[in-house]
Amino acid sequence: MFQFKQFSVAQDKTAMKIGTDGVLLGAWTTIDHHPNSILDIGAGTGVIALMLAQRSNAETIDAIEIEPNAHEQCVENFESSPWGDRLFCYHADLVELIQEPEEHYDLIVSNPPFHNTDIVGDKTSRTTARQTEDLPFEVLLIGVKTLMSSNGVFCCIIPFIEEDNFIGIAAHYGLHPFKITRVKGTTEAPIKRSLIAFSFAEKEILYDELIIEVKRHQYTKEYIELTKAFYLKM
């Protein structure tokens, strides 16, 4: 059980455990446009949706998760949270959802698979959950284009090395970045992740950088400020 300040997340049934990426996205995602409806694509344990339930007043917070054990875990975490009446997880994949869209969302978030499709070897649940062949970037972005409201926002976290490729695919579907935060583990470390916010409107892009640690287990003031509403020890 992973205990946050206002909720807890069980993760014993799923191979995808809570990690820094998910917490970063849940804390960083913009809600300045006051979304009334939110969708988390590939919810895993549900931690990102739970963080957004804590941060926002959205009446509807939906999630989709295709892996059966992760879906079951996500439902349990939603139901045991203080916001169970606003949270719902569908056992479905994105392709199913976009074939018969029933709702458009003001905010869509995703911590999508990271690995390329040329991975070989044992297909464990964790490996499967992180391979782009199960949710290719293009399918994800078609889903966002189909399901996002006209004034909506899409936020995601991806490897920095995929940033240009991802933005290029997004542009093909009318999605334009307006905020990009590049994440480094330490000052000396290379950039590892890109947090990106998209909209249908073209705007000037705001760039910044986030460094997580000064040294091992000594966090930067920027990272503490971002995550202190969630982590118990921040």
C-alpha cells in the first residue's frame, strides 16, 4: 500500500507500480482551465486520476485500463478514496472507446508505454504494459483528438528522446504543445523525460526544466513544491 497525504493506493495486483513519472504527471498537469471532465488513458493503479481528483473540482473523472488485474486494482483504489463518487474506471482499450465516443473531456492525461516494439524476450505483465505496440503514440493521439473537447487540454509524460517524434505526430492531428517541462534526475544528469501539455489552439510554447534531486534523497525545492500536497514526507 502506497500512502499519500489524502489517499492510499494498493498496488499488489498489478505489475505496474507507482513511480516518479506518474506522480510527476498528476502533480504537473495543468488545471488552470477548470476542467469539469477528465479522462486518464491507461490508468494502471489509478494514481494520476486520484491526484487530479484531489487537485480539481471535476465532476467526472473517468479512466480506462485494459489489463484485467490493473483494472480491478484501479476500481478498488477509486472506491476506497474520498472521491469515489467522481471516479470510474472502464475495462476497455482506447480503440473501443473512440469507436463509440459518448463523452468529450476537458482534460485528458496519459503516462503512455515507453518501450519501442523491438523488445524481445519474456513478455511479462510489466513489459507488456510498457510496450508501445500495445498503445502506439499514433493511436493515443487519435484517441485524444476524438475524445477531447474543443477547448480541452491533453497532458502526458514521455521519454525526452521521443519528444520531437511525439510532437510531430500530434501536429498531424491538430494538437499543439503550449507547455513543455524537461525533467532531469540531478543537475549533471541528462534530460530523461518530457512533460507536455497540448491544446487544439496554437500558442507560444512555454519551456522550463525540472531537476528532481540535489543528491540522493535530497530533493530540489522545485520538486518539493510540486509534490508536497501528495507525498507524506515532503
